Amino acid sequence: MFKKLLSFIILIFSLLLNAESQVCSLPGMTAGNAIPVCGTSVFHQAQVVSCSGNAVAQTGCATTPVTSSNSFWYKFTCFQTGTLGFLISGILSTDDYDWALFDVTGRNPNDVFTNPALAISINLYGAGIPPAQFPESPTGCKAGATGNVHCAGSANGNSPFNEMPTITVGHEYLLMVTNWSGTQPGGGTAGYNLSFTGGTASITDPKEPHLQSSRAICDGTQAAIKFNKRMKCNSLTATGSEFTISPAVANVISATGFGCSNGFDMDSLILTLDAPLPPGNYTINIRNGNDGNTIRDHCDRDIPVGENIPMVVYPVFPTPMDSLQNLACAPDELILDFSSKIRFIRCNSIAADGSDFRVNTLAGIGGPVNVIGAVGICGPDGLTPLIKVKLAAPIQTRGTYQIVLQTGTDGNTIINECGQETPVGSAINFTTKDTVNADFTFNISYACDRDAVSYFHDGLNEVNYWKWNFDNLRGSSVQNPLIHYATFGQKFTQLIVSNGVCRDTSDIIPVFLDNEINAAFEATGIVCPNETASFKDNSTGNIVAWFWDFGNGVTSNSQTPPPQSYIPPRVTTDVFPRLIIQNNYGCFDTAIQKITVPNSCYIAVPNAFTPNNDGLNDFLYPLNAYKATDLLFRVYNRVGQMVFETRDWRSKWDGSFKGQGADPATYVWILIYTDIDTGKKVQLKGSSVLLR
């Protein structure tokens, strides 16, 4: 007896152990099968099931893994950008709930286990710590909280609440809520309430729920109904008591939502009737079912009672093959379109090797077109509105072709949902366009003020669209534009062409306008008696001729002319030599410089001056200091007081001091400078008499 009891205890313990270690695979307990939630409702999660799950990827809490064990997942879409606030309140105050929020827009939900960048907010405040020490209920995101990652324990400012993250309109999110205390001594798993409150974002779909369309299935014993959005599966009764059909030729006896066998929401359903509907026009009406509602969306909004949609029951006949989607350029597949037909095609009637179809060439220069496969765009009902017929190679040339239906290797052509086979020999003619080439040529007409560039495209293969781009500044839509450029140098041009089907874009082609010329030269700035001036050409461009006029009666046609001398004038004189250049296109440009020719370059200070404004000897300054640099000139009165100072020899003393005319007297001056030719520093001292 004791052995039997012991065996029973071991069996029970084993079952409990297996239950504890089961994988989290129930609906809502995986990232890929999350529960849809709405911002207007409080979601009650009943007792959490103990199970084992993988850790999600995250970088915030390195020592404590964010486990998906004992978790439920929730999904929602943001309909208005803003901050997200939410509250997780355990039924038991000692419950410890951890959570993580992910942005999974455009991603596989299971990427949360491998991509740490998807986690935008994490809270593990009480993870792994007895709940009596750090209870984590309630928890969530609320105003006034700080931080978007709180790890286990109260160290480093960790707390049960995070700041409210900003979520973005159109993005999709996953919230994982984990019950840690369910595996702890004394922990509870009585469940929790989840509500979204306090933030400025909206996760409530503004679209009101409605019936969208319906269609009869084959013999009229079933009808398919589509909604304008996804609706709750649990709002539909199994008997379809929400629906009636008028005229009342038959009654609804059952209803099944698409995706409801392993999910929480549906976008369409199938009604089953107790008798077939004869061909004719009917209306499907919605009412409150046996559960007290019609069909509800995630925000618990019902489709209005009394709403209805029409439905036509057609006689059973084969679905015609008569429509082909517009072909792309160089098509490598043909898409047969049945979306406007009454009956779709069974996916299992399409031979995967494409043997249901062949392509005949009626006119064209290309070779034979071979079919290598076919596939449907199959829905959960096993039907497809499209068939993609795969070709062995793209059709790159212009031609007229015909796709023909034939019996495939599966022993049939294609069969619609009612079991009707489309007849052998059904055919559709189609045409293809040649591929196009956007390469172009150009010709430059050079001029002196602005150049003109003629661009040419051959227009072959029925090109009827041109889009030219010139330096991202201007464009043209003509085949062969003429563009004038007011500046020279490197230009860039690109062309896009199309024949209505095929399109091509050229490379960005550089066009170099090299006829710009700029005359420039260097010349000796000051030419003292018995000195010469040198000249250096700094002109740019494709120069073929030079003409110098040195201002001394001498000219030259050499690019590097000889030094020039100037006759000392009676008074210092400025001359203006010039250079005229010519390029290979007959364009000219001129540069002019100034040369000062002093009558003397001997530096001296007068021994007397008369500042009486008669135009003669009115100032005291170093004369002819053309060859001086780093100059300093100072004047002192007889008591040693400095009355004038300058570092520019052309700045002259007018005999005034502190705004008043200085007294007639003898004044001492000093002159310091560096001789430009020798580089030697010169210091001079003397006196000058101020006379009135």
C-alpha cells in the first residue's frame, strides 16, 4: 500500500514538474500571437500559467535576463504620436510583475529575442527578489517617473515605474508582462488588470467597425463576410446568431472566423446555412446575437444593429481567364488577375511547374518564351485572386504574345472554388515594349560670353518621355534641348527616358566648358631711378597670344617679357601697364596694374617746414621712403615731449600738437626703418625748424 502511495506521489510531482517546465505556447503567450488591446478598455488577464520562455534581447539590465517565462504579450498600433502611459495592477498586492515594451514596426515579432534595439522601455524592479521586499504591483509608465530602464532591486534609483516613452503614429508595439512571483515562495498568480492612461498618445483605432462586403460560396450553402477592420473572435457566436438572410430562404446555423482557431481577431468569417440559396439577390443583416452583442472591435465598439450588405448568388460556371495585369519592363512573370471575378481559383489546382500555361510568340524579334512555374496569392481559404506565371527569362524586346491555358501535369487546367475548371485553350494576347537606353551625346558651341550645349538622345524603342537635369538647377522635357551657360567650368547632366513601360536613367555626365580666360600678372610696384620693373604672367585658360603695353612706350608679345626701365620723372608718377590675352576661341581679356615711378628714392627729412597751408613745405615727414619697411618716425619738442608719431611715411606732421598749432622752434626727430633692398635696419636722427 505504501509503495502505491509513493508511486502516486511521484507521478503527481512529475506532472507538476512538467507543467512548470512547459513552453509558453498558449495564445497570447508568444510574441507572434500577442493579444490585441485598445486604449479605452481595461484588459483583465486571468491567472498566469507557469511556463518557460526565452530571454528577450536587451542591453539595460545585464545581470538580470528579461525572461519571457510566465508571460503574456499584447500588441497595439499608435494612431497619434505622443507619450504612452499604462498601469499593470496585480489582483494580489504581493504579485511581482515585470515588463518590457518593444517597437516592432516592420519586423518579425520574434526579433525581440535577438535585436536589443527593439526594446524601448524595461522594468524588472522586483525580479528574482522576494515580493515582500520589493513588491512590483502596480507598475508601468506614468507622469513624473524617470528613466526607461529599471533593473532588479532598489539600487541606483530603480523603481516600479518608468517615464512615459514617446510612441509614433503608424508604428506597431509589443508589451510583454511577466509574472515573476508565480515561481517564488508565497507568490501569487491571480492575474492583473492592464489599462492605458495618462499619456498623450492614442492607441485607439478611430475607425468605427462596419460590414464591408459579402459573397456567396458556390452552391449558396455558405457566405463569406468581410469587415472593414479586424474584430474580436470572442464576440462571434459559434451558431452565427448575429446574422440573418433575407429573403429568408435559408437560416444561418454556424459561423467561423478566419484566424480564430489560433488567434484573437479576424477580418472575415464564413456563415454556413441550413439550405442552399438559389441564384438571386439577397441581403445579409446583423443583429445582437445570443451573447448580447453584434461583432466587436478591440475597443468593444459593436457593428451597429440593423446594418446590412447585399449579396448575389450566381449560377455555378467556370471562372474565365480573360484579364492580365499591366506588364512591367522586361517582364519575367505574367500576372493573371481574377480579383474582379465572382469565383476565385483554388490554389491546389495550380501546377507549381507552370505546366497549366504556355506562351506563344505572335510577332516579335525575341526567341521563344518558356514558362517555368506558377503560384497563387493564397488566402486562409485556399483561394487566390491572382496567379503569377514565372518565365524562364525576361522578355526584353518588343513583341506580341499570347498566354494559353492547357492541361497541366496535375491533370487539369485551373479550378475555381466551386470545382469548375476553366476550359483548355483560354487565351489572352499581350504586347511587350523594348527596353530603353538613356545614354546621350552632346556638342559644345563655344563663345566668349556664354557657351551653348546641344544635347541629343536617339529616341529609339518608342521613347516618348525625356527628363533632363542640368546641375540640379534646371531641366528640360524635350528630346534634344539646347542649353546656354553663362559661366564656364565643369557642368553635370543626367537624363531619364521612358516609353511608357520601360525606363532608364543615364550616368551623371560631366561637360567641361574650358574656354574661360582670366588675364592677370604681377609687376614691380615701385620702380626707382636706375631700377627696372619685372613682369610675370598669371593668366589662366587656353591662351594662345599675349600683348603687353608697359606704359613706357614699349610693347611685347611674349608670355615672359623682359624687365622694363622708366625715365625718372620730375615728380613721382604712376604708370599703368596692361596685358591683353587671347584664347584658342578668339576671346580676349585684359588686366591692368599700377606702377609708381618716383623722381627719387633717397630717404631724407627736411630741415625746415612752414605749415601755413600755402601748398609748399606744409608738412614734416620722411621723403621718398618707397624702399622702407617697418618704419617708425617720431618728433619731439625741446623739452623732450613727443608731439608726433607714425609708422606710415605718407602720414605727415602738420605742425599741430593737442589740437593747437605748435610754437615755432627747432624740433628733434628720429627715423627707424629697414631697407627693402639690403634688409638692413637704418636709424637716423636730426632736427627740423618749424617756421610760421
